[in-house]
Amino acid sequence: MEKNYTYEYKYAKAKKRIEKIKGFYIHLLVTIVLIPFLIFINLRFVPQFHWFWFPIMGMSIGLFFHWFGAFGFDKLGFGKDWEEKKIKEYLDNN
């Protein structure tokens, strides 16, 4: 019974993680499609003022936080195993 509970817990956790990653990629796709559209609209109708930079900055900041929420410290090298690797590295060198 304990083994089944552990598997279900890990499965639910993995599914939640995959949903976060999927959400990030959808956000990335929307950003990639929307930015050129905003640039076109801006340069076509109001070429004197380049306001498209403001939504680009906002969307980029939002995309960064979404990336960080989906991948977190793992992509930066500070995942769960980081501390153990550093301890082992330190013990091996000394």
C-alpha cells in the first residue's frame, strides 16, 4: 500500500511539473507570435513613437518569471542535487 501511495504522489507531482512546463511553452509561443504583431501595428499606425518596447519589456519580464516557475533553480544549476554534489566535491578535494 505504501509503495502505491508513493507512486501516485510522484506521478501527481510529475504531472503538475509537466503542466507548468507546458504552460511556459504556450506563453513563449504567444509571446513569439504577439511581439511581431505589436511591432507591425505600432510602425504601421504610429511610427513616430515606438511604444512597442513597453509591452515587449512587460511580456519578457512575465516570460522570465514563468520560466523560473517552470524550471526554477534546476536550470541554473541549483537543483535538489546541487548541495549533495558540492558536499561530495568538497570531501573529495580535502
